[in-house]
Amino acid sequence: MMLNFKSGRHQWTGVLFICLCWCAPSEAQRGASDKLVHDSICLHEAVVSGHRQVTGVNQVGSQINQITISEAMGRSLGALLEGVSGMSSIQTGTIVSKPVIHGMYGNRILMVSNGARLTGQQWGADHAPEVDKNNYSNIGVVKGADAVKYGSEALGGIILMQPSPLPYEKRGLRGMISTFYGTNGRRFGASGYVENSFKWRGNWAWRLHLHSENGGDRSTAHYLLNNTGMRENNLSMTLGYSHKPWRLEAGYSLFAQKLGVMQSAQMGNEQLLQERIRLGRPVDFTPFSRHIGYPFQQITHHTAFFKAFFNHQAIGNFSFQSTFQQDNRRENRIRRMNHSNIPTISLHLKSLQNSLVWNKGYGQWKSEAGTQVLVTENHNERGTGVVPIIPNYTEVAFGLYALQKFTTNRWGLEAGARFDGQQTKADGYDWTGQRYGGKRDFTNFIYSLGAHYHINRQLKVTSHFGVAWRAPHVYELYSNGNELSSGIFVKGDSTLRSEQSYKWITSLKYANKYFNIQLDGYLQWINNYIYDQPTGRNITVISGAYPVFQYRQTRAFFKGVDLDAHIRPISSLDYHLVSAMIWACEKPSNAYLPYIPSFRLTHSLTWALPFYKACSPKIGISHRFVAKQTRFNPATDLIAFTPDAYHLIGFEASFSVPIQKGMSLRISLMGDNILNREYKEYTNRSRYYAHDMGRDVRCMITWNF
């Protein structure tokens, strides 16, 4: 049977052998692409349209579609991903947020943006990912340690961010413009894109995307957090050419952001530090302001890429991608002698990564092989008058991998193997003037096994076992300075070894007309797990007094359960529940590891109003419960207790106004923490000095054309 598929804006033809129907009728109605139901329909010949699935059928994960991404405008990527079971975020204040998968974040999560590994300064707890989530139409989360295809650092999982395919052979200008206003911080912004295609000796297509956001001081339930404003301006543009077996694409993107740093995390002396931690909140306040003063962070991230695709029926499909990234980070703080305009940290990172992938399908088999090379160079700006927190360094990493997949109507298997090598060279001077650094070489061989089986039309089981590894980052090896936002002083350990992870995750998924339930369970063993913990000492430098944290290694064991359930007693009513529980400890002592998210449960009830269907009206209410973290070791924290449990209530309401054919206007109103509760999140590194964000109501207007 021959099927012609149109996924997004790509077209391809393939041969499918389909004997079993597997579908969830309500999946299309709710449009929630964060569910991974494998749909097959018995047809003679048909044209099927849909979005590309960025996660494989033998992997455990979820997907977030473009509608959900656009509705999260004005929120961080970490906050958006909290809607996926098993995910949370680790924060520094109210702005900086990093995604967490099964208790892991930072360099243990591999972020792939438009086919390339995101390279930046993600090693710091106060460094958010340098990426604009509004530029993507699909974000996939792989929860397994699927490092065979993507390389090192995928211990916790992988976040795959993909833009829409370019609109080849589709004439007419189309796009989207969206604006929003948020009450907390009185922030506002706009985002949008336009795209079109034309013919000239082949098919050409292009897209232009812009995003801008402006906000002032954020607030908790009862007080302002001074100097927490932000500015963000992003740009991306892509041009593509498609002709016969070839497709070529090139593009450029700019991410520019300026963030104020909460002043209460900057201490004048050791006595004030202890008093501020005891109070757990700022002492002095100034009126609301949009002005971003000292201290602040300023980040610019440039990306340029080139892709080439060649499809040949006999020898297979080839794809080549070359991506250059430049990341500049400046951190300014209050300095004496009117030197605040001189950054205390100024890091400049450049990376070039090249990848070549081949794949070919034959019958029920599919083979894939590839190679990647990544060269990174990072240096500190001279003349800051401050000893850099990390030395200058270069890294050269390469990898070779192969995957083999076998798929039938009801089940499938895959196996893969990979060899990686990395060389790190670091060179710097410490505060005593002594030279330090050196060369470290790391090599690893890893593998993975995955399978899925349809027990019947409604029930599917997926299981994946993967080995992953991560070399210690230069920050963990050699850091010797304070993190600007979190207000701590960090010291590295040059003797650290590579982390080695073994993760087994199994998922049960049940789907019918009324239920769509996914239950994931996982076990993970990590040798040489790296984390920082307080030493019990404080250090006083020119900018103030800070608690000292030291990096160390241990054997770690993680286990957990994720639940994602949709219940629809009627087609217009959707009850959605997401929950996660994680246990993480050292071995063999069983001492608890720090900054592991506590039990959390989020559920919502959404009603798509059955009247005025042309306007698609929708209302909903949500509730989040986060428990007190009782699996806690006081020796790994600054204080001997964790924050209390808390409840947050939210709501949403939206409707569309059809304008004319192909055009519509959608108006949305959303609220978070609408009861304005005062609370602290255990994984927020600023909880020692302030509470989390209070009530926030956002209004969005989106024009699709």
C-alpha cells in the first residue's frame, strides 16, 4: 500500500504495512501533542497531514505543540515545560529558570535547538537557557538517557526544539502576531512571524520571526523584589531551497536579554548575610521601577546554520548540518570607585559543530549512522579587575554512532551504540596569581536498547534502557568565585571524573474515547555524580560576604514515577492531571541529594463551551500542590529546614473571532497564583533571601493570517 504523507510542510512517500488500527479518537479534538500515541489507520490510499514527531516510538517522552507554546508567552521555557509529567524547574529568583527532568538540570540535560546542540553558559544555576521558545512549533521531551544519537550530557533527558518546516510550494503571505500584558512586573511584549514561498529555478521558501519583551520589578504576594526587571529582543530568519532530491536551508538567529539581579542576594558583610537568611526576605524596599540597575546580567547569543538534505531511493537519505554559535555573557555588580560599568564576569564562547547522518529504510528495518564534531572555545575578557570565576578553555568533542530499528504492526525494537571522545584544555590564574588548569582527556562507549508493544488497541508499553556519560565541566573542575544571582561562592575540584549513568524507564499508556493515561517509572544509577554543597564557611570579598559551596562526587541512585492523565466524560470537558515523585540518594550511605524536587501534583478542568462553536470559547481552572521536601539532608543546605508545602490556583479563558477566510483573532486571559499566596519553592536558589512570585494575570491577543 502506498501512502503519500504531508507532515507540516514536507512531503514524502513511503510504503507502509498496516494491519492493526491504533488510535485515540479524542486526541485530535484536544490537540495536545504532548501525548505520544502511535496512530495507524487502515486505508488504501490517503493524504495524511500532521506535525512531525520529534521523539521515537521506542522512547518515553512527550511533545508540546505550537498552540501550547504560544499560550505560554510571557513565561519562561522552564515554566512551560512544567506542564510535562516528570518535569519541573530550578530557579534563581523570579526570572531565571532552568528545566529539570527527573531531578536533573543544567549540563545533565541536552538541549537541541533546530537540530544542533545548544552551547552556552548553562553550567551556572543562575544561567537560564539562551533560547527563544516562541521560535518553535514543537518541543519534544525525551525522558530516557538517549545519548546514542545526540551525544554526551543527556543523563536526565533531551529537549528537542523544532521550528515549523518551511512552506515550500505554498503561495501567499501568512503568519501570526501575538501581544501580551502581564500584571506582575507590568511586563508587555509582542511576538510574530511571517513566511512565504516562491519559484525561481526550483522552490524557495523563507521565514522571519521577531520577539520583544519588557518588564519591571517582579513582586511576591506582599512585597516588591527590586531590580528584577528584564529586557529581551530576539530575531530569527531562515531561507530554504528545494529541488528534486536536494533541499538546502540556511538561517541566523539572535537572542538578546538583560536581567536585573535581586539586590537582596548581594550582602555587605557576614552579619548581614546571616540576618538576611534568618529573615528569609528583603529588609529595604524602593518603589516599583522598570529601570535595571546594578547588579545585572546581559546575554547575547548568535546562531548561524547551514543544512543540506539529499534523498536517494537506492542508497538512502543523507543530512549534513553545520552550526556556529557565539555566546557573550556580561555580569555587572555594584563596585567601588564608580567601576560598576566594568563587568566582573565577561565570558565569550564560540562553538562550531558539524554533523553528518545517513538513514535508510528497507521493509520493516531501518538503519541509521552518523558522526558529530564539536569545537568550543571560551575566554574571559581582560581588564575587569576581578579574577575570573572560571579559566579560559577549549574543548574538542567527536562521536560516532549507529542505530538499528525493526518495526512490525504491533511491536518494535531498536538498538544503538556510540563512541565519544573529548579533550578539555584549561588555563587561568587564581586570586593568588598562581597558574592553574591543564589538559583532560575523556573517552566513553555507550549503548541503548528500546522496545514498544501494543498489547491491544488501547494499551501500549514502551521500555528503554540507556547508558549515558558526561565529562565534568570546567566550572566544576576549576570554579573559584561567586554566582551573581544566587549569592553563593563556589569552588571546583580539578580531580573530578566523568559521570556514568544507567537509566531504565518503562511507560504504560492507555487510550480510548474517555481516557488517555500514561504512567512512567524509572530507575537510574549514576557513578561519580557531581554536586555542590555548603562547607559551613563564609567568605568575604570586595562585593560582600557569601556562603562557600564546594563541588564533590558520589554514587547516586534515582527512582521515580510520573503520571499524566486526561479524563473526558464528555467531548467538551477535559480533566488533566500531571504528577511526579522522585527519590534520590547517595550510595551506600542513603543520604539524600540536594535540590531534588518534592512531590507535586497539578490538575486542571477545561470546558470547551458547546455554544458559539465558531468562536471556540474555552474556560478552565487549575490547581497545583507542591509538598514539603522531607527527603532532605541539612548538611547539603544553608539552613536546616525546607519550605512548607503550598497550593496555587490558576485559571484560563479564551475565544476566537473569525475575521475572514484564513484569518482569526484569538483573545486569552490567564492567571497564576490568583489567590496571591506567599510561598517558597525548595528548588529556588533565592529562597534564602525572598519568596516566590505572587499573583500574575496575563492577557493575550493573537492574530493568525
